[in-house]
Amino acid sequence: MAELRAAVIGAGRLGTLHARKYAAIAGIKLAHIVDIDAERAAALAEEVGASPLADYRALAGKVDLVTVASPGVTHHEVASAMLTAGIDVLLEKPMAETLAQARELARLASASGRVFQIGHLERFNPAVVHLHSIVKNPRFVECHRLAPFTERGTDVDVVLDLMVHDLDVILSVAPSEVASLEALGVAILTDRIDLANARIRFQSGLIANLVTSRVAARRERKIRFFQPDAYISVDYEARSIQLYRKTPPAPGAQFPTISAEQIEFGEGDPLADEVNAFVASVRSRSTPAVSADDGLRVMELSERIKEVMLTDSVAP
């Protein structure tokens, strides 16, 4: 197995986590850590046995694949340079700051034949992986993703910072075109939307209600599916599912009964699974687990949600 050279662009919290995962993969040489903060790049590089760089453009010809974990507003600039240089890219969410930028990145990846994976981490959450086997024709979805305020991620609004996780899960588990939507967003501590609510009606008949806040008093990350035969509640952080199924009435009984099941998936390591999936796609030259098309669908829906927030009306 030929050794692949990797780099991580961005030495913040996420970049640090990605760097540690690459350093643990056999057949990967984590060659460089890139950050405009030289001290931060040097500290992480020393930890993982890599060399620090201040300019991502210096990576051309030096690595085969990269994680881009720089601030969201830089994703288009950085990822486009990597794709153009012939480097495979795992791009942390959001895919870009705008839909136009995201489409340009997808076009560049296709034209250059590069593997381009979007970092929607919840796809690798074992509870979400299991959802695909039990979610059948859901009629209603309810999501709550709440977090206390931190400065991380505030270069973009809360839709691109946090809501995209749940949008991606819904679109992957129950794909359908959007029929209509209502949305409301409020800027509270920043000059961007910090609290958002979206109610989406899909052509399949599914209705999804999402509440997302980065100024909450407590942390909560849950998604609930209601379908004709079951209620499925997923706790993203606990990596667990509460499953309630409707069973036919017993002989002589008038009403169905409900059986309950608690499914625990343990700790796991979704980020390691994500990085390993990316490396496997690079080696096999196959479509990644979360493709550019997947990322574009999330960006398109995010943009529609924000457009409705600006007009404070219902989008046809």
C-alpha cells in the first residue's frame, strides 16, 4: 500500500482533531499543518510529527490529500486552490459561505477528477447510520440543536454553522424535493443569525421542523422521526435511539400496543470513521460517503431558508 501524504489546513479545535486522526492511520504520512498563526501551527505540528506551514498554497506538489478546517468564510478560497493543485479534499462544513461558491467547488472537483468529501460528521454517528434501516416513510421530523454561545463558527450564521447537520441527516435518510418552507432567524449576540427556526414541507408529504440556536442556556442535539408504525428519537451526543413501535392488537383486543426499545451504540469515533472513509475513497478513487452533490443539496436548502428569513414570508 503506497504511502499517502496528508495535510491539515487550520490548526484550531477541528483541525487538531483531524490531525490526530490522520497521524493514527497506517499508510498515511501527515506531512504538514497549515495555519496563519505560526505558533499554533508549530505546536500542533510538533505534537503529530508534521512540519508547520503558514501558507496553504505551499502545499502544491507536497501532499496528496488535505482536510480544510479553516474558518467557513475561507472554504471556497482554500478548497478551490487545493482542487486546482490536484489535491483531494475533505472539506469541513459549511461547504462554502454561499451557494454560488459551493457550486464552483463542485465544478472544480469534477473537472479535476479530485475526491471531494464534505464534512457532515453526523453521517458517521452510529445512531444516524442505524436510522437508514428503521426510518420508512416518515411523516414528521422534529430537530433541536442547541448550544451555549462560543466565538467558534460565528464567521457564518447559525444555519451554516449548526443547522446544516440536521438538514443533511434529513436529506440523506428521507430524500425528497422541497415543496414549501417557512423560516425565521434572529441575530442576538452577533451581527448574523444566531437563532433559527425552519418548517419545511417536502413533496413526499414529510414535514420537518428545525430549531437551532447557538445562544442557548444548555446543550441539546436531538432529532425525532414520526412515521405510521414508529416513533424514533435520536440523541446525537449520547449516540442512542429510543424506538417505539406500534404492534397489531392482540386477539380479542381493540387497540394496537406499543413496544419500546432503547438502542445504545457506545462511544465510537465518528471523526475517525469520517477521515478513514475519505482516505479509502482517495485510494479507490471512488465517490466519497458525503459527496459534493450531497453538500450542494444542503447548501441549496440552506440558501432557501435564509432567503425566506430575509423576506419573513412563506416561500412557494
